[in-house]
Amino acid sequence: MASRKSIIDTRQHQMFPSLEPAEIERLRRFGEVRAFAAGAALQRVGEVGHGLNVILSGAVDMTQRHQSGPSTPIVTYGPGAFMGELAQLAGRQALVDAHAREAVEVLLIPPERLRAMFVAEAEVGERIMRALILRRVGLLETGAGGPVIVGRSEHPDVLRLEGFLARNGHPRLKLDPETDPEAKALIDRFHVDPGQLPIVLCSGGQLLRNPSEVELARCIGMLGPIDAQRIYDVGIVGAGPAGLATAVYAASEGLSALVLDGRAFGGQAGASARIENYLGFPTGITGMALMARAYNQAQKFGAEMVIPDAATGLDVLEQANGEFVLRLGSAGQARVRTIVIASGARYRRLNVAKLEDFEASSVHYWASPLEAKLVAGQEVALVGGGNSAGQAAVYLATQAAKVWLIIRSEALAASMSQYLVERIRGLANVEVVSQAQISHLAGRNGNLEQVCWRLASGTQVCRQVRHLFLFIGAEPNSDWLSGTLKLDRKGFVLTGAEAGLSRQPLETSRVGVFAIGDVRAGSVKRVAAAVGEGAQVVAMLHAYLAARERVGASAQRG
Ligand SMILES: Cc1cc2nc3c(=O)[nH]c(=O)nc-3n(C[C@H](O)[C@H](O)[C@H](O)COP(=O)(O)OP(=O)(O)OC[C@H]3O[C@@H](n4cnc5c(N)ncnc54)[C@H](O)[C@@H]3O)c2cc1C
């Protein structure tokens, strides 16, 4: 079988472009010239990068570090080339090392000037942005520069940590002690008891024992402290399509935006195996690819991301100037002038005994390449009759030997788009089981071994199934608002006239606090609708902030 070509083979010229002397001249106003002696480090793995370096003279060796063994070369940059990948956009930790091969002069553009450059120099900016994204894709392919997870592939905590990094687009390497001699060497070197696995080795060399997502995010520099003195124009709760759209439009129109998400960017849309109804993508796009573009775009315009950290409440500070404080799960807080609630919805769980026992490793609410790899060649059960279930069934059928699609209704057409119904009909390894419900789960040590469903006739059917996928709808993520805003009977946030007198269409019962996307009562539960509301709300933020400024100015005059 022909092996898949790496991105370095297929897109090399776009990954490593060279800038013309005239283009470099135009970039000079955004940076400052720095000199390095031969052998000096321009960048070290695990250290916060200073920005984008454009090589003016000399040569720079980029190398990838390994936990055991010597570093390997990635590329050597000469005059006209530029160093960096996506980490440079947000001033995050470097993932690879850079050393001057000979005396080097660079033009250093710091992260805040980089954003100004993208706006002012659109053509060069586009080439640089594309290269930064492709270089990250290259690192994701090889796992280079990311943390190393050592543990059994099917261990629930390995899946949890791997899933967290995958959903946040962060490179990582997994070493299974049962198959990888390198894993064994690391376990010996760090004197780790096998019962303490998984361990994680961060790029900077720190060792974590079965860390939480927050500990891991801190270790790899994804999550830093929020500036307690800074007041952001807008605090956006949720980095799904609605929140990311708000971030892109707000930041590109000059508002300072802080985006919080308790899990990962992308929200439910990030879980979609293929979105086929989003405008402009006639061949469809994976939810993760669409959301990663939006996430990078928001950072390009300067939106600050705080992931993973959840909002746990909102307070009004000094009603007179209308400032809000968002309380965070990390015990920190963020000061903001307006709030956009884009906390979306979460997957509904199935009411069947022992579900919890298997949730860590065998029950999935998501069908990404990670899950597809897990189920290769096996039988899986998938519950749900909506479009998300249909997409997941079609996707998993490319890897699984058989997909049992369990639905409560008589036929798929009752709740699924016709194009998906047709596609499923054409797949020999997807079998629709109608008018059925999951009745029993069995397995050992958290691993599912058997799934049973009961048919309308009362007959129970059991199959050797190790992975169960649930796509049975969603409930609003509004618990954290506990009594601060008006909600409807089901917990969705009320906006506009339903929320109070003279409220803007997307404004909640509290002036200056807006709600958009799936969490909003009456919204259309679609990616395009969430994105549209994200764009629309920014106009309301401008109007609200301008009105408040006028009030402030006249109060000062009076
Ligand atoms: C599997 C699947 C497939 C789908 N396929 C399609 C499709 O093909 N086409 C289509 O149009 N729609 C599709 N949808 C629906 C679409 O994804 C949603 O309508 C859309 O994602 C809603 O966007 P949102 O930003 O409002 O909320 P969400 O996508 O739910 O995002 C909300 C975000 O807020 C975060 N959050 C929640 N609470 C907090 C808190 N307290 N603090 C911080 N962060 C918080 C969550 O972690 C999440 O990331 C699909 C949904 C699923 C589940």
C-alpha cells in the first residue's frame, strides 16, 4: 500500500516561502533588527517566543528535540526566509529549537506588531499566515515539539489527554509501553511505577503524572494567567462557532476580546465529521478544520484565548461604569465591559445502567479521526437519528467493520436530512435498527465488551461491541448563569423583547450582556446561524460601548 505523503512533500514551497528584498523592506517598519553570533540560540523549545524572525543574513538551523536521542534537523533558513509557526501568533511556547549556523541578522516582529502587519500588508501577510498554519500541520503530523504521553493506548486517561490535545490542535506523541521500547526507557529513566501511568513529558522537560487538562495546558504554555488589571471590551464565553465568529469580527474591528472555553475551541461543530451545509464549502469540510481556521483567524486579529477555563458566574462591578467580572473555574477572574454568552449546548446522555463505568474509554460523544482509529475493523453501535448521528455513521463506516445505527423512530427520514439518508442507504456496512433502544451494557475494567438493544417486539439483541457512540441531542450550557439572567423553561437564555423592555434583539435581561448561538432561546441550531449571530452581535457591542462612552463623557462634563 502506498504510504500517505507528508505535508512537507506536498506543500513545501508554501511552508517555506522566501520573501523578496522589496517585501522585507516594507516589513521593516513592524520590527527591529537583531544580531546573533554563530551557535547562538534564537529560540528554545518550551520558552515563550518573541515573535516572527525574518532572516536578513546568515543561516539558521531549525531542529526537533526528542526525549531520548539527538535532535533531528527540520530545515535550514537563509536570507528571505522567516522562522515561526502558529505559536508565534499568540506569543506561546516555541515547539522547535533554532540556532544560528553562522553570524545571523534577523528582523524580529513581536506578536502585537505581527497583527498590525497582517492587516496592513495583506498579500505578504497571507503568505506568512499560510506558512505558519502549514508548519503547525507538519508538526501535528509528526507530533514534533508537543508533549509526550506515555501510557497504554486504550487507557481512559491516555484517551482523555490525547483527545484534549487533538481537539486543541496541539502536536503530541504517544508512546505505548506495550509496543514502544522508547516508552519503557522513559519509564525507567523517571522511575515511574507502572500504576502511575500515564505520565506526560512537556516540551520544556517537566514531568506530569496523570495530569488534569488544566495542568497539561499550563505545562505546554497553552494557558497563562489573565491580566487582572486589563479591562477587555468584550468577554466571550465559549469558543464554538458563535464565540469564534464574535472574536473574529470584534477583534478585526478594533475591540479587545477575551475568549474563554472550558474544553477546547470548536464546540459541537468541532465534533462534526463533515459539515456539508456551510456556505462556501461545496465538497464539505470537517468541523475541526473549519473551526481551526476560525480559531487561527481570531488570534491573527489579536483575540486572546483562555482555554481550558470555564466561566462559573458573572458579577456586575460598580454599576455606575457598568464593568462586569467573569468568574472563572481556575479561581481567576476577567474584567470586561460587555459579555457575549456563546456557551452552546452539551450532548445528552443515555439513560442506561452502567453507562458511567464505560464513559472514559468506550462511550463517545464525538467521531473524530482519533475515535475512527480506535474502532478500525470492529463493530460499533451508534445511537441517534439526527444529522449529527448520520454524519458520524457515514464517517465511522469508513473504518469500522460494521455500524449498528440504533434509532427510536420507524425510519431515518423522520429526523435526518434526505442526503444523509440516501448515503447511509448506500453503505453496506451500516445497518439501521429502527424502533429500538439500548437496554444493557457489559464489560470489564471500564472497557465495554457487549451492547444489547431491545426491539419493538420485545426481543433483546446483543453484539460484541467495544465502542458505543451517542448522538441524541443537546441541552443548553447555562447552569453557570444560575439566576443572573432570564432563561426559558428548558434553560435557554432569553434575548430581545422576551428578556425585557427595550432590549436589543440579542441582548439578555441584563443590559450589556448578549447571548448568541445554540444557548440562546429560539436560535436556529446550525453552524451558519451561530456564525451569523456572532457577526451580528458585534454591531450591538459597538452601539452599547459608544452609548456608554457618551454617558460617561456627559457625566464628567456635568
Ligand atoms: C456531531 C455534530 C454534528 C453537527 N453537524 C452540523 C452540520 O453539519 N451543520 C450544521 O449547521 N450544524 C451542525 N451541528 C450543530 C452545530 O454544531 C451547532 O449548532 C453549533 O456548533 C452551535 O454553536 P455555538 O457556538 O452556539 O455552541 P457550541 O458549538 O455548543 O459551543 C459552545 C462552546 O462553549 C463552551 N462552554 C460551555 N460552557 C462554558 C462555560 N461556562 N465557560 C466557558 N466555555 C463554555 C463549550 O465547551 C463549547 O466549546 C452539529 C452538531 C453536532 C453535535
